[in-house]
Amino acid sequence: MMTNNRQKRMLTADAVQRALKESLLKLNPVTMVKNPVMFVVEVCTVIVLLMTVFPGYFHSEDRIGFNLTVFLILLFTVLFANFAEALAEGRGKAQADSLKKTKQEVMANKLVEGGSINVIKSTELHRGDLVIASQGEMIPCDGEVVEGVASVDESAITGESAPVIKEAGGDFNSVTGGTRVVSDWIKIRVISEPGESFIDRMISLVEGAKRQKTPNEIALGTLLTSLTLIFLIVVVTLGPIAKFVGIELEVPVLIALLVCLIPTTIGGLLSAIGIAGMDRVAQYNVLAMSGKAVEAAGDINTMILDKTGTITFGNRMASEFVAVGSHVKSAELLNWAAISSLKDETPEGRSVLDYMKRNGLPFDTLGAEGGEFIPFRAVTRMSGIDLPDGRQVRKGAVDAVRNWVLSQGGIVPDDLTGKANVIASAGGTPLAVAVDKDVVGLIYLKDTVKPGMSERFEQLRQMGIKTIMCTGDNPLTAATIAKEAGVDGYIAESTPEDKIEVIRREQAEGKLVAMTGDGTNDAPALAQADVGIAMNSGTTAAKEAANMVDLDSDPSKIIEVVAIGKQLLMTRGALTTFSIANDIAKYFAIIPAMFMIVIPQMNALNVMKLGSPYSAILSALIFNAVIIPFLIPLAMKGVAYRPMSGSRLLGRNLLIYGLGGMLAPFIGIKLIDLVVHIWV
Amino acid sequence: MEMVQIAVVVVILLALVKPLGTYVYHVFSNEANWTDKVFGPFERLLYKFIGIKNRDGMSWKKYALSFIVTNLILTAAAYLLLRLQWIHLFNPNGMEGMEATLSFNTVISFITNTNLQHYSGESALSYFSQMAVIMMMMFTSAATGFSVAIAFIRGLTSRGQTIGHFFEDFVKAHTRIFLPASFVITLVLVALQVPQTLDPTLTVKTLEGAAQQIAIGPVASLESIKHLGTNGGGFFGVNSAHPFENPNPLTNVIEILSMWVLPAALPYTFGRFAKSKKQGWVIFSAMMVLFLVCLTTVYAAEKAGNPVFGGLGIDASQGSMEGKEVRFGIAGSALFTAVTTAATTGSVNNMHDTLTPIGGLVPMAEMMLNVVFGGKGVGLINMLMYAILAVFLCGLMVGRTPEFLGRKIEPREVKLIAVAILAHPFIILVPTALALLTDAGRAGITNPGFHGISQVLYEFASSAANNGSGFEGLGDNTTFWNISTGLVMLLGRYISIIAMLAVAGSLLRKQPVPETIGTFRTDNALFTGLLIGTVLLIGALTFMPAVALGPIAEYLTIR
């Protein structure tokens, strides 16, 4: 839901309209003073307005036209900056609105003492209450499954349509309010008070209601404020200095110089950059608990990745067939394996047939025509097919199949457990295939490295990020996968304690560590890591400990998050550099213009050959104003980022935003002057 | 031929940077080395005498407090000595006590290593004052600046809680650097006929039979520390243009090198502390590039001569020699001017007031930047501050929180740096505006128009940068000028030093970030360029409008 309609939000008529309104409201000096750079511009705007409206008091009767123009340009400079911020905030608000729609009021089946059920509103549920949600019902609250197994459709949160299994105990016991039970039923213990649920927090986060400035934003803000003060000193002292040589500088001209010199471009866009950065993370369906976490992601030195699900697909691709008992590895085993998987649409099921076809293995599934497919159930942990001739074929977890065979009075071959263990100890997953009372063999599901992973790790290396793979596999298997995937290090047979150990070791060297996790036992490591991303499918404890939650539960997304963090910092740096580099050209426009009337020789500094002093001043001011809306798309999208070494990245960005920032205004001001000079 | 003169001096300097930088590193590294054997016993005697038992490191606050209190006591003592000059020994010329505001200005001027002189030594100071006030403060202010710079370097390059022991650094700066070096230079200068005597002013009969007073005194000893300590206060009013202070081209070169070599060697020392000599050379190169641009400008401007003279029919083929000594010529004068304002010494061997407009802009610009080598230690501190600023502004562009030498630059550091970069233009431009607005200020200005602005701007830039050279021509021994420049010198010295020590204290406690391929490198040519760019964009553009009305307007109107 969110992914789809989010991308094009930026420039819908509705959003623009809302942002326009907001930018007027933001003129309120009380809000404005939080942005000192733009506040100075606003104060200047008011001064020029007064001079325009009451020219008598300021002896500026003969300059009303010029002053009015300056006033309008200044007003627009402030409005453009407000618009940028409002637009960025607006995107968050739009997301919040769509989230709020999912937060409809639902009825909850509250379990009261004595075992009876009381139907109440979900908003009346409190922490510790027990509720029951059955097939087709909406889960009314965030909670933990305490009893039962059910498949739940979480698409409202994640956008992923495939239902997920939720069961009591283990790592899949957490449910989110607003999701729907698709099959079976579960008993849930409520873990949040009304208004504090996960969706509530998501809404307040994307709305930016509690947005706090990040340390880097504060530092940059401080620097911009001090630059503003410096130029304030420069401009205020210029009047008396000029007076000594008989030049009377008009206040609006001094104000024009001031506004051009102070870093309005970055000052106007700074908060929009921060909001948009958070928003980009949200577009990847990752919920960052703070902007600080996103920035920290850009600083990551070490990434700890779980093998399963991140680097590999998880244990699910068929790669070998192992016969057990009296059976030999023959057409018979292949046939039954194929038959059991014929209608199995799970990735594991499909991989069986894919593997056979790919490797040209012969199989015959004629006997399965017209059979009844038995889908996988969380309770049985098996799927299979009932053949027309009455035979039952089952495929599933080894102990589930063994119990099934035993329950029918069958005999389990002696070597089943041993061979299954061999597969398991090599990092694979064994699936047993049985026909009625007979276990025919095992399907070896092996981990496969996701395509493109080694390229991504190479990119990370170029960014200076080390990757460490964590796996429960034995060292041999771990080494093989690590080599295949191209990670920098691995920890085999790792326990959650090992992860904390690695994180602490890296942090002691001053490195920042990122990791993903989902289980309750990952929680301490997630909390210890500088950037911890919890999977939405994971436990509440994990989500509480992490500073980001991935709604799609895709652990490899950590890589994108790092890129977004870097992009956020780069955008800020690039626009700051651009803004400050602009000053050179503005000096060359305004300084000669200010003094030319008394010192005609100053025209030598008028390197842009601007038409007239007043046209030069207005052109510089106009450039200063319009550059803000021009850069809004860049502030929102972030500067282009491709992984490369720090030095190359710097060289490239310096060329574009440093040199570009020096040259662009020369061209821009000249072009504007060509038009403005027609009138002045 | 003139270019060769300049080139030779620059080459000698380059050759001295590494050995001297290494020596300074050994002096302050606090690791046992050969310099201990030579100076250790004497120093231990001193420590015993002043009662310092443990010399464990100090926190930045304690370090700052120690140097401020030390400076305060020295200032108070010096003030009393100047006011009560008439009871001194070694006062053969019978000097009276100095006037209050002039004394105020003078003691601040010397304790801040500025050496702005609103008095003339030969007519206002006893020999005892020259030695016990002027020379004493020349040593102590230089040693203070040097100690603080070393403490700042330690903060940037080491980890822990302490940045060294102020009194130990202060003593070592004297015993291992300034005293031995001045001793040698004094003897060399005496050999080259600079006077060193306690005899009173000579009265001689000229060829026409008139009686002439010739001022002499303990000149050579003052001359050596004046330059080694980048102090710049002359024994005589006309400073190193005086034939007894700077008699010939050879002494001229010796004086240039003695004021230049320590500030130039400090970046190398910094590189040694940072365990990255490249890092030191990057800082040095940025300074050198800025310096060479300045030197070329002033030399070209002076060589081109004054266009007004051409109009008067005066031969200006040898350049603008007005206010310059024939024995130094254009090259010797231009180099001296560029070095003395770069190293914020402030001694002069020609009258800066008479430089051509663009020639005069160069010393002014060097003082406004205050990072081109700079005075004892302070130049390096300022340049490193700009380095941190460059890292902060551009480091973001590699997509990481900016870090310098493995330390993250965060709000606290930026706030402190903001104070320092704000203070410098404030204490130059605001007093300039005040002086031009008030009658008291305008009374001292001896030139109308743009040159008048230059005079005022120069005076405050010189005070703020703790340079101390005068544009001269300014009638500056008045209450207004004594008090205003006194305050500017105080603020110019202490605000940035304290702010930067606080930065050092803050960086010291940070967990260093390991360097990776994604790190923003600060030890390559690109960073040298970036550093220069930052200095020019943040440091120089601030003064553009004021300078446009001073030297630039003057240049454009007489062209």
C-alpha cells in the first residue's frame, strides 16, 4: 500500500497546495526564529517593507519602486525556503494519512476471567489484556501470541501480500494491530496502551511531529548562524566606513548585500534535506526511529549480516536427493520427490522441479494426475498430495514426516536421522519424502548465495565498509559461503553473544557497527549496535531494541539504508559548499554596484558587465531567491550517489558543487541582468 | 638578480623546516631524547626553584588558566615598571614614567606578542625598560604562544585527558629554543655591527659643526628575540629600517629568517605529533602557497612603481622606492614586508604606509587571514582551525560525519570555532567603523579618502592579528587609539587561543575513528587546495567590502 502510492507524492496538486498554505503560516516569527539565517532575511524584509510603506520616515520617497522590488524578492526568498520545508513535511503527512486509514476502530474479543468473551472497542484494551482473533478478523492491538498458530496478512504494514505464520513462543509471536488473521485463530496478550501502538508511533514518526535535529544538523546550523553574524558585522560596519569617503549607502542596498552573502540557500533547504532523508528511508519501507540513526548509518564501518535471508536465500533450494533405508537413489525417489512437489507453490517446492529440469534428471509424475493437494500447514509442517489410487505422499520436516509414518504404523529407516543430520550439519535443510508407511528419501535443501551479493560487498568495500557474516553453520560451510559471497569475515556457529562480542570489539576500535536481527535473543546486540535494524516479522523485544524497523523484513536492505545515510550527509555538504561558493560571484555583482556612483573606476570590478548598479543588485538578489526552488528537487532526492572511495567522491562533488557553485551564479546573475536591465 | 635574492632565502627556509621541526618535536614530545641531556639539569634546577614537583599533564582548563594567570602577573609587573621608570637603574638618558594609557597599550601590546608601538623606544624607554619590560615580554609572550600551540597539537593528536603541563612547556620553550637561539643570533648581529651597549646616547659633532644625538643601547639582544619570537617591537621608532637595527642586506636576511623559520617549522612538528609527516606538509604547503601569492603581489606592485610619480615626470624605473631603504631595495623590502606580516612579527624595514595600494593590501590581507605561517604558534592553531572547518564543510560530501585526524567534528567543536571566526572580523571591522565615525578616531587619521580607511583598517588588523606593524602615518598615541587597540589586541589574542584550547580538550577525549578507504583524506594535494579555498572564502571574503573601499579603491583611482 505504502510503497506504491508514495513515490509520486511529491508534486501532486494537493501536496503543493498544502505546502503553499504552510509556507505562509511559517512566516510567523516565532517559528521562523528557529532558523536564524532565514529569520535575518525575514527581519530585513520587514525593514524594507516599512521603508516602502512609510517612505517619509526614511527619506526614501524617490526609491519606492526599487524598495518595493527588493521587498518582494526578499519575501519570496523566505517563502521559497518555507515552501521547501513544507513540501518535505507534506510528504510525511501524506504517508501518515494513509496509515491512519488502516487504523480504523475494530472490535476486540476480550477474554475475561472465567473464560467468557467480551466484545469491546480496541481503544479500550490495556496492556496485559488477553484477546482472541480468529480467521477473517482484524487483530485489534499490538501483542504477543500466547496460544495458537495462525497465518496473518500483514500487507497493511509491509505491503507484502503473502501471509506470515504467527505462533506462540519463539521468534514469530509478535503481531501488529491493524493486520488480519487469514486462517486459524490465536490468543494474544496486549502489549501496548491505546495510542502507543506501533502504527501510532509510525504515524508520529512520518509526520515528523517529534523531529529532533541531529548533531550534524545542529553543528551545521551553528556554523551557518555564525557566518550570518559575520556578514551582519560586515554589512553594518560598511555604512560608516563608506561614509568616511563620502558614500551614503542606502539601507535596502546594504540589506541586499547582506541577504546575498548569508548562506540563504543552505539555510533555506537545511531542514527540508533532513526531512526528505528520513522520508527516503521510509520509502524503502524502513522506519527510522530518529534522524540520528539515519545519519549514523552513513558513518557505518562494519556491517554484521546474518547469512540466512541476507546473503543467501535461506535453506530452500533443492540441490541433492538422498535415498534412505533400502531405497537406492533411483528414478523412484526422483519421481516421488517430483510428485510431492507438483502442486507445491512454495519456493522450496518449486526448487525441486526446477533443479530436476535444470539438471536433466528424469522423472515421471503421471500417477499424480487428479490427486488432491494437501497444502502446508503450520501445525503439520508438511505438505503433500493424496493420489487418486489412495496413496498418500507427504513431504516436510524430518521429524514431522517420521511421526506421520509412525502414526500409520510404518517403520522409519535407521539411517534417516543420520543422513538428515549430515545435511543439517553441512548447513542445509533436509526434507523427508514419504509414501504411506514408507520414507523414500531426503531432499537436500541447500543455501544459495543471492545473485549480485558479491558485487554489493565489493561496493561496500569501496565505501570503506567491512562486512562480517554471522551463521550457525559449522566453520567449513561458513567459510565456503563466505568465500562465495565475498564477505570480509565470518563467524561460524555464532550465538547471539558472539554478535555482541564482535560489535563491542569493533566499537572499541572506534568503528560504528550496523546489524539486522529479528529474534528476542538478537535484542541485546541490536541495542549495542550503532544502527540496529529489526525485522518487522521479528519479536517485539527486537523491535524495541533496534533504532530502525524494516517493514518488509528484508535484512539485505541495510545496505540501502547506509547509502541513504551517506546521501543525506552528502546532500547537506554539497548544498553548503554550493551556497558558500556562490558568494564570490555575488560580491562581484554587488560591490562595484554599491560604489560605482561615487567611484566610477569601480566598474573595473564589474566583471560580469552588468547593465546598471540597481540592475546588478536586483539580479544578484533574484538569483539568490530563485536558486532555492531550483534546488528543492535536489534537496528532496538527495545528490546522486554511487559507491566509490572517499577521495574520488570528494573530487567529484567538489567539481560539481564547489566549482559549479562558483561559476553558476556568474552565469545566472548575468542572464537575469539581461532581463532586469530592460527596466532599470 | 632580485628574484635570486628572494629565491635563496626561500630555499634556505625550506632546508631548515625539517631539522628545526624535528628539534621542536623532540623538545615537546615529552619522550626521553638527547635534548634532555643537554638542558635537563638546568631545567630541573629551575623547576626546583619555582617549586614544581609533579609535572603531570593538565586538563585544557587548567592549562588555559595557568597561562592566563602567568600572563596577568607579567603584565601587571611590566605596567608598574613602565609607570615607575624614573627610579630605574640603567636609565642613563633619564627617561620619565610612561603615561597611563600608553603604558596600558604597551604592556598589552607586548604580552600579546603584538608589539604595536605607540611610543618610540629611543625617546620613551630607559635601557632597563627595554630589557626588563620589552625583552622580558618578548620572550614570555613568544614562549606562551609556542606552548599553547604545542598543547593544541597534543589535543588533536593524542588521546586522554591532558594536553601537557603549561609550566614545563613554558620553561622548555625558553631554555631549549628562545634563549639559546637568541644568544647565537645576538652574537652574529653584533659581529655584523649592530650595537650592544649600556652607554648613553652619543652626542657627536657633524661635519657642519652641528651637534647630533645618536641613540644607541642594548640593540642586538633585543633585535634577536624581536624576530625569533615574532614580536616585532623595535628598539628605535623606525624599527628594522634603522641602520643600527638592521645595518645591511645580510642582517636583513638573518632577521627575515629568524622570524620566519620557527612558524614555518611548526607544521612539520605538528606532522611529527600526528605521526603523519604528510599531514604536516599539507598544512605547510597551504601556508606557503598563500605566502608566495602574497609575496609575488607585493613585489610586482612595488616593482611596477607608483603611477602618480610617472605623471610627475619622476623616473620610476626602479620601482616605488618611496619609504624604502636603498640598502634593501625592492626585493629586500618586499620579502621583509611579506614575511613580517605573514609571521605576524610586525617589525618593518620599510614604511608600509608608503607601499603602493596593492603592495599595502598584501600585508593587510596577511594579517586579516592570520594563517600564513602566523605568529608564534597562533598561525598554526588558526590554520588547523581552518583545516577543521574545511573538513566540516567539505567532509560531509563523502557521506560521513566529518572527521579530522580520526576525530569527529561535532556541535561542540563547531560552536567554539564559530566563536573564533566570529571574533576576528568583529574586532577589526567594528573598531574601524567606530574610529571612522568618531572625532576621537578621525583625529589620528592623517590621510583623507581611501588611504585614510587603509590606515585605520591596517591598525586594527595589525592589533587583532597580534602583528604589531604600523601603517605609520597614523597619529596613534592618543587615549582613543591606545585604549581601542589595546582592547583589540587583548581580544585578538585570548578569545581564539582559549576557544582553540577548548577544542583541543574536546577532541582529546574522543574515541578516534579508524581510517578506511571511505574516509575523507586530509593529507593530500586536494586537501591543500581545499584548505586554501576555505581560508579565502571564509577568512578573506569577509573583508572584501572594507578592502574595496581602502586599497582597492585607491588603486583603481590612481591607476
